[in-house]
Amino acid sequence: MSPGSGEPRLLILNQMAGPMTWELAADLSRQLGPVALLTGHPETLAKGGQGAITLFPSVPYNRATNLSRGLTWLLYLGHAFIWLLRWPGRIPCLLFSNPPLLPWLGYLTRRWRRRPYAVMVHDIYPDVLLRLQGLSENSWVIRAWRRLNRVTYEHADVVMTLGDCMAATLSGQFDPTRTKAGRLKIIHPWADTDWLRPLPKEDNWFARSHDQVGKLTVMYSGNMGMGHDIETMLQAARRLRPARDIHFMFIGAGPKWQIVADYLRQAAPPNVTLLPWQPEAVVPFSLATADVAMVSLEAGAEGLAFPSKALAAMAAGAALLGLSNAPSDLQRLIDRFECGLNVNPGDADGLVKAILKFRDDSSFLHHCRQSARLLAESTFARTRNVQMMLDNLINVAAK
């Protein structure tokens, strides 16, 4: 696909365009026509262009250090600016907050080329830097960042985010009534409930191969980043080592993967398994092995992010065990829908008690697992939430 020939109906920009962005692009292309996606996500790029989706490779995100994060953000941003200039201004764009400076390009190209744009906010910056990195609200960088965010959001056709707590935080930073949509839209993340489904361990080759039949499997599956409370999970695993019917599984990658690896090398615990990222074809079986899925939200990130890995776990029928402070979208989800338990980050005693509650009260565990799956099929279903996003984007594309 090149400019002027088979033009896309929508441009999508997301440096970390994972499965949800790909699914969105697929559904959009069926309703709108061809879409173009600029991303640096290796797994998404490996899919290649399919159907009416054309992929354009860009700079991958490198989260190894703060320097590499900032550098790859800026490199992607520069590429995105040049890439947007290739396309006529009449083609609208959807800008994700990955990297967090990316939405600014929407305002810039609207002023320059009158391009319509929508913004999807996954992480609220600069608040993440203020709370987690200790930057000052009074610094000129933060003040300029907030001003650019406000102008960008208020000139957008629509601004969307993932949850109620995030919306409350975001709506205090600009006037949603000044967008063309007239209000801030909440579009929950989703899970593909056809691809991810509960599966009895006896019928699950992954569970059988890792000797999980007849045990309570407590799983953390996803990125093991610096903001994830892996240490408290390992403390709970250490205390529960004598319980032969409880097993911890850690699956994924990231800076804290090595912490688990070091613990395994030093203590050789029989109740902990560590695995790398699993191939896409294996994921439905690995996630369905979990009876309880641990989901961590870093202290200070309440109202700034939504751990979408919770939705995949719910689709696979796992009860949620959150590590998050209140109020957060994760804590509210668990409490409101009775699909698990939540403890504060760093509370190893509370985590142990919660795991024992799941083990010792089978009816409670069954209720939480059933509630999680039903919630994934309704409120967080792909069909429902993609359609809500499609409705907003169709209005943008029609302008």
C-alpha cells in the first residue's frame, strides 16, 4: 500500500500494538475498509499484512532502561511524523498513548493538514512520571507536557480510555466537552472469549505436562516489569512451600524475570515453575491452567493504568488475585463483580491468606472463576467493546 494507491480509510499508530490493537484493526478493516498500522511490536509485525490490514514496521520499544525507553519513544515519534505526512490529510488517524507523546502529532497534523484524529489513552502521562519517578509538578517540562496534552485532547474528535478510575483522573486534566464527541469515552479492554476459554486440567495437555492436575495453580503470566510486585509473590511462594497442593507458575519476560530465576537457582523450590513467553498457539492452554491469576498494579499507578492481562485470565476462567491499592480499576473490578480477592502491594501475609482462602473454600473459588468468565463474556467481551470503539471511530472516519 502506498499513498495515492489503495488508500487506507484509517491510520493507526501504536508503538506497542499487541493483540488488542491487531484485533481492533481486523474488525475495523471489515467495517471501514483498508487500514494501515504503524508499529514496532515484533510479534504483530511477524503476522505480516493480512486481508485489508497493511503493516508498516517502525522502531520497537526498548524498556530495558529509562534511557532506552526515552530514546525509542523519540525515534518512533519522529518516524510517525514522517509517516503521517505521506498520507492525505483527509485520512483520519487513531493515536494510542504508546509512546505517551504520540497524541501530540494528532493536534499538529490537524493544524497543518486538517486531519481528523482520535486518541486512546492506555497510560496517563506525565502522571506516571510524577508518581513513580518522583518528578516535580512545578517543573517546566511537566507544565509544558500538561498544556500540550490539554490542547491535544480538546481538539480531538474523541478521547477514549480504559476504566472509570482512569477516566476520573484524565477528565480533571482537560475539558472533555470541548472534544467533538462532547465527553470522554470509556472503552474497556477486551479478551477474545472464543480463543481463550476455560478447560479442565484433565483435558489440558499444558496442565498435565507441568503436573498441575489436582493442584491449585496460582499463575502470573505477562511482562515482569519493574512496576510489578514479583517480590511479594515470591515471598508468598516461599511461605507456602510446605503446601504440596499449591503451585506457583511464572510465565513471561522482563527485568524481574531474573529475580524468579535467581530464587529457583538458590532455593530449588518444588512449588514454583518459571517459563518464558509461550507461543501464541500455547497461550489458550497455559492461561487455562491457572485456577488463580495474580495481577499486579504498581503502588502509585492507581487511576493511571489498567492491567489488561486481567481480562485474558478472566476469559480463561481464572479467579483474580489483585495486588493493587484502592481505589484502582483493578480493585473495583474485583470487588464489584466478586471475581477474586485484592490485597495491597507488598502485603505478603495478605497474599498468603488469600491463596489459602481459594484453596480451602472450593465453593468460593468456583464462584470467583465462574464470575470472571461470565464477566469476560459480557462487559469485557471483544465483540462488545470493539463495537463501541468502532462506533466512535466510524464517526471520525466519516468526517
